[in-house]
Amino acid sequence: MNEEKQESKIIGTRDFEEYLDRDVVILMWEGKYLYGKLRSFDQYNSITLENTIERVFNNGKYTERKCGLYIVRGENIVIIGLTNLKLSTSDKVSQEQFLENLKTY
């Protein structure tokens, strides 16, 4: 009987080293996405992002806000990964239009 072993991997601060000085996307606990260049991290998985853009998605549309230098506490991070910042499947709208769309739902 051939059973394949699946290795589970817990991401720790050591794993963040491969993301240093690279463009990453972070899914936050409250559902926002942060895009930026990972500049530093600590033993609590808190990170510093440079040239950060915050994006919020709803029904195939998104809005974004430039945040600049951004510090994120590790407890607020759900997942982190590499990104190229391009969105081809969603339409960008202004924050006002986005809020109006939220009110209609």
C-alpha cells in the first residue's frame, strides 16, 4: 500500500528571509490586502513594508490607497506570498464608487 506523506510546514520568521527585498502581498485578518516590498521582520512575525498599497475587493471591483511605509503586527497576518501587483480580473474604482457599491448590497 503506497501512502504519500504530506509534509506540513509552519511558517516562521526564518521563512520570511526568502521574501526580503521582494514584492509581497499580505492578507490581513480583517480581509484587506497589503502590497509592498518586505523590508524587515522580527521574531513575532511583525513586518515592515515599503511603498505599501492597501487594496479592498468586493464583487469583482477593488479600490486602493497608498500607505507608504507600513508596519504590520504578526498577529494580524493571515498569509503572505510573492506578487507582481498586476490585477487583470478585477476593475479598479475610486474609493467613493467603491463605498457606493457597498451601500447597494
